[in-house]
Amino acid sequence: MKKHPVLENFIFICIVLVLIQTFLDDFSVMRSWSVEWRNILLISGFTFDLIFSIEFITRSIANATQKKFVDYFAYRRGWIDFLSSLPLLLLNSGPSLYILLYGDIKGAVAGVGILNALKVVKAIRVTRVLRLIRIVKIFGKIHNTESQMAQHHVSVITTTAVFSIIISLIIFSALFVNPFESMMTDKIENHKQTVDTILEIEQDTILTVKESARLHFKNKNDLLRVMYQDEDLYPFNDEHVALHHTADDIRIVSYKGFIFYFSLLPVRAKTSFLQIQYFFIIIIIVLAFSFVYSRHFAQNVSDVLHILNRGFRKKEYNLQVKINKKMKDHAVFKVAQFYNDAYLPSKLKQTDAKKSLSMKDLLKFNK
Amino acid sequence: MHQHQEKISSFVSHLLSNPNVQSESALMAEQVVLNFINTNLEKLKVNFQSPQFFPGVPASQILQMIATDLRNRTVKEILPDIYSAIDSVDFTVLGNMFAGTYNSDYYNQMIKGYIKEIINNREARLTFQAMFNIFKASALERYIGSSFSRHSPLYFELVRVQKNNLRTEEYVNYLKTLLLLRGAAFLKEELPPLSTTKVNIVSFKNEPRLLSQYFSLRSKQLQRKLPGIDSSVLEMALKSNLSETYLTPEDSSARFLHIMTQRFHNYQEYRTIDRGAETPDKSWFSIMRKNAKFYGFDKRLLEDLFMIAGDNNW
């Protein structure tokens, strides 16, 4: 397939930027950045996912027209292109942008309702780590060996490691409840019990129920607003809520005439902190494979084979292989030792590296 | 005849323009063409009689004309380079060894004159191939410098065993002089009482016991042409063409130069050294440790040169 250096470099830059964006996306939640900044990050995330989706579709079509789609998808990391583009666009950045555009704080119910109806909220959170698979593509460009063999083998092992981590995270997320989310559920249950208690004790008038509720729910940092029978008992601090919360950061719970508006930010901050840990674990693994393992592989396998190959094929190439004494019993170095000690001396004896003419060269004269 | 000469010249140009030859130095190109002619002599004789080549001209005459044309081209190309090489040598060391009053300029002119004489001899001419590469790569400066600074076995051999107590730069210039003059061994001369016919070093291939006599007579004969150069210097230059088998332990410079001239005869510069590969000199000396007997190299010197090359990443 024809390569377009400008496009390839553009995609490479996008991959670097999307990794930065992925980190900042979580970091902004962890450090309670303003909604304005988080929205900018959300839009940029959507833009990147859109670019990568277009890239994947274009590559797929181009390969399919040459009947090479399977080759592209299975052997040339097309599956990485796929996993890190369309699922993210459809399950993560797309829905988030939809809520941003069509939901507001008071209409949050609608947005959250859509996601709940899709039952993919949990999956959406996890799919964010799929973006990190793209780092494997960066590795292909920056690591320190020119050997195709080394590139391929290191790429396989890196992809396997990163993908294993990601799959583990997805499985864990599907099978177990996020402990921070269960904390939220506990809090909601606590508030419900409080409501039950209030209603049991204050049975006389609506007025005393409201007063009692006001006292109980005042200064709870997870509650943004409490309503009872269409009356605000504990209203929004509009300025604070607008600055730090998107519609997606609020959960609304109705219970026995009470409506609670919970802030999800404390839970999200803890989850984001975990995501940042995963992010760095994956980055460090990829860097370790790129710079430590690839060097090890090159020095002890591919470089040695490269020199042997040149020495066997080229008459005038007579450089010896450096033998790693600690690994001299490995098959590669045993062959290299034989090449150094027996093949090259014999080669130099037999071929004096002379260049020659042939009768054919002569017969071309005067023609 | 003139018409043939033009055609011969055009034929030689055609051979030299072959990509396999073009990348070679003038000396090696000449060698490749002559090897080709030797290998294919019988076929060539037939071909030369075809209308396309030189019909009616005796093959021996054609071959002679080709060889002359090649020689003239080669000499024309290499002589200025040899003169430049001579200009880069400080011959003061020769004056000191001879205990004479001759200065470096005197030797410079004398050696230039002598080389102009011997350059027409093909085998003598070919000895300059290694010399060019050694000078270009500053090989003597590097290896002698390194060996002398660390007092390695090479230093011990050259200074103590050969009893030639020179400083580093002096030794380099001494060895360079030997390189310039070693081609004299290939000139055929009468050497009475050893031989009444013309002989050169190759003539004693099958009679090595006569070599010491040859060296003694030939160096004295040479000294008459090159007054002011000690006969021991000339003898060592002649000996540097031989393998260790024919030399005495005191001929350290000759044994060293025999290795170095082999190393640099087909010297090829590697633009880049592959990662994981040994450096070119280290590789060569290491390989030659296995082939020392075959090439007649002094194994202890090879070992030392291998260590020097390895320590210096050469």
C-alpha cells in the first residue's frame, strides 16, 4: 500500500496529542478543573476519535479494494486502529458530546437517562483506556532499532502486554462494581434512610418535615440540591455548580416526594486517579519494551543475525560479530562464534575480495 | 601502428570504465584488467583477430600495447600521489641512522628520483597500493603511537629486539621510508656472485636459504643508488615483502610491515559499522590470528595489534 508521509506524520502527531488529551481528561476531573476546560478536553477527545475513526475507515476501504483487509486488520495492527477509534467515538466521546450539546444541568435527567437506557455507562468509562493502545503505534516510530525483525517482535510483545492489561481492566470492570461507585450507592441509601426517619418522626405537618429535612441535609458535600414536594429545601449554589459540574456529573434520585441532586465529582475524582495510574503503568510498560527490551533483542538477536546475513552474502563484508560472553551458549551466539572463528577466516583465504571482469565485458567493446 | 594505439587506448578505456573496475584505485584497476587478460588469454587471442578488434596484429603485440597503455595511465595517475606521500615524510631519521650530514630534502629528492625509476615495474608499483592506504589512514601513526605509549609487545619487538632505539615519530618515519622502498625487491638485477642472471626476491621462492645472501647483496647494490641510506634500512625494506618464516627474530619492522601491508592492501573503509559488529581493524586482526600460519604472520604481533585495535575502537 502506498504510504503518504504527510498523512502518516499527521496521524503520528494526533496519537501523541490524544495521549496527552487522555491524561488531561482524567487529570482535570481529579483536580476539579472548571467545566469550560473539561468541555474543551471533551470536544478535543471527540475530534481525535473522529479523526482516528475516519483513518480506520479509510484504511479499511483502501485495503478492502485491494483485497487486503484481513491482512491489514489481523497482521498490520488494523485491529488496534479499530479498537482505538470507533468504539470510543460511539461509546465514549460521542455520547459525552451529545450530553454537552443537548443537556443542561436541569435537564440532566434526559442525558443520564439515555446512557442508563443504553446500559453502557460502565463500559464507556472503561473504553477510555483503549486509547492507550495507540501508544503501541507510536512505539513503532520512535524505538531505537532499524531492524524490521526487532520492530516486529517487540511490537508483538508490547501489544500483547498492553492489550492484556486493557482486557483485564475491562473484565474487572464488567464483573465487579467500581468501589467508588458503591460508596456513592451507600450514601444514597443513607439519605433514603434519613428520609424514612424524618417521615416517621415528623408526621404532623409538611412544614415540620421540610424543617427537619433542611437541618439533616445541610452541608452535605455530595448533595447539590434537595427538593420536597416541588420546594427547594437545599438549593443549588448556582455559581459553584455551573463552574465545576457538567450535566453528566449530577445524579438525580427521587424518593418518597424528595428529589436529591448528587454530585458525582468526588467519585469521579477517585476513579480518574485510578485511570491515571493505569495510564502511567501502560506508558511505562511500553517505554520499557521500546527502550529496554528492544535494545536487548537487537543486541542479542537481530543485530547478530543482520551481521551474519551480510557476512554470508557480501563478498567484501568481513566484520566479526561482537559476542556477548554471558550469552555465548545461546544458539545465536554459537552460530556467530562459528562465523567469527571458522567462516570468516576461510572466506578471507578463499576470496581475496578481488573484483573481476568477464568475457562479456570484453565483447561489448565497439558494439 | 598509430591507428592501433588509438584503438588499444580506447579498448583499455572501455575495460576501465566497467563498474566493477571504476570504483577501484588506479593500481587495483590495472591489476584487475591484467588478471582478466591472464585468465582469458587464449579466448582473447581469438577475439582480438575478429574485425571488431585488431585483425592482423599479432596477439603478443596487442598484449604488449595494452600492458604499456595501462602502465602509462597508472603511473601518470599515481606518481603525483607518491610524491605527495614522500613530501609528508621527515627523512631526518635516515640521516641520524647513517650518521651522515644529509638533510631531509636530500633524501626526499633522492627517493623521488629512485621511485620514478622503479615505478615502471608492475610488481614494484603494486607495493604502493598498501602504502597509499597506510598513509591515508595514518595507520603507522596510530598503531606505533598507541604501542609506544603503552609499551606493548610491538614496542618491545621494534625497539628492544630489533635494537632500533627511535622515538615514536622517528619510528613512524623510518617505517614509512621502508614502505616507500620495499618495491625495490621486485626489480630484477644481476647480483654477482649470487647470480649472473637478473633476479629479484621472487626468484628465491624455492631457494629460501639464499635469501640472506640476496638481501645482503641487493641492499649494498641499492645503497649505491641511494647513497646516504644505511644498508640495514634497505635490507629491512626488502625483507618486509616476506612472511615470518623467512625472517629472523630481529627483523621486527619487516614482520610488522608484512602484516600492515596485507591489512591495507585491500583496505576498505566502512562508512558505518553495523551495531553489534566488531570494528574493521579488530575484526581483521582477529580473523588473521586464525590464518596467521597461512599468511605467514607473526602471531604475537597480530595479538598485540588486535588488542590495540580493540582498545582504540579501530
